Amino acid sequence: MVPLFVALAAAAAPSPVPPKQAVPPRPTISQEDHKARGAKCGALAGTAPEKAIDEARAWQAAGGGMAARQCLGIAQSNLGQWREATDSFEAAAKDALLDDNQMTVVLWMQAGNAALAADEPVRAKGSFDRALLIPGLSDEMKGEVHLDRARANVAANDIAGARVDLEQATKLVPRDPLGWLLRANLARKAKDMPLAFSAIREATKLAPNDPSVAYEAGNIAAAAGNMDDARAAWTRAATAAPESNAGKAAALALRGEDSEPQP
């Protein structure tokens, strides 16, 4: 039996402090290996995305960092794993931000578009908000982010916000037909026919053979009561790309049926 005073002394004695654990160094990878693994992962992401996921994770464990996370996101996107891809792109964007890397804005845009595909427009808008906060963006890049954020706002039913973004987008990237197409679509739905006509004219100048533009031109003409112009535009859309969403919707419109996909 242990004497009481020995037990009390043992209880009162301070526990030995374990030695401080050393933080293991981050794995490093040579620039040549980094480029080689990036090329390999990028090729696999397009041809064998399941293998690309394994390669990206192995590359990340070896110190691939931001680029490995981006490749993982691309592979997941190609498999339709949109929520997982959003996570990967967001993580890559945060890595890039810490390193003050110029890829940060691209990664936030990729994260936002993956979130849109995952039907998470509020999350997508958050990514585009972060992209616009990055200093030093060119007007072209700002315009493209505003255009993507407009799509997120439409999906989130924030039509007022979408209009503001589209006004900025068409100022900053006036040669992108999608901005004018979306602006025309929203104007028609708001019954602002002068803006709808002027916007669809710009979209048609920039993309005369785009079935989505022709389909919307038909919708605007029909809303204004110009059914001959509407049928002509729908016929162009249905003929140019009969298997596309716009082509199929135009064919339905020509038959007097209503089916309106998002531009």
C-alpha cells in the first residue's frame, strides 16, 4: 500500500511537459515537376476525369497547392460533381489570394460558375462578389464578372441586381453578345420594349448566327405583335441549331407552344 503522503505528493507534483512537436515542413515540388504534373493532370481532366481526381489529390499531397486544387475542380466539373467542384475552386482561390496570385479572380469565377451549375445562386454570387473586390482588374475582366454575377442574380430572382450588373457588363465588354442578350431578355420580361429592341439588335450584330439570339429576337417581336418577324427569327433559330435548347424552343414557338429556356 502506498503511504498517503507519497500519493498526495505524487498528485501535487506537476506533470512533465511534453516536448513541443515540430511542425513538419510543407512538401516542396520542383518547378519542372510542377509543370509536368500540371500538364498530366490537365490532360486527364479532359479525357479521364476520374483518374484526374486521383492525380490531383496525389499532386496536392506532394505540394501542388493552388494548381492541384484547380485541376481537381476541373475534373469534378467534367464529372458533373458541381458542389465538390465549387469547394475545390473556392479552396484554390483562397490559396491564390494568400499568395497574391493573379489567378485569384479566375478561380473565384470558376467557383461561381460551378455553384451556378449546382443550383446555388447565392453562393455563386458570393464568389463573384469576391472576384470584384480584387484590385487591379482590367475593364474586360470586370465586365465578365458582372456578366456572370447577373446570371447568378437572375437565378436568385434578384432582377434589379441583374439589371445593374448587365448595364455594367455591356459598358465594360460591349463586344460580348451574351450581355446584350440577357439585357434584351430581362427588358422584354419587364415590358421595356425600346430597351429590348435596342439590346437584341446589338446581340444580333455581334452573333448573327447564334440560335439563342435569334430565338429571343423572335420572342421580342412576338411581344410587340410583329408575328411575321417573330416567325422569321424563330425559323432561323430552329434551322441553325435544331438540337440546341434554343432551337427546340423556337420549333415549339413556331407550332404555337410555349417553352422558354434561359439564355
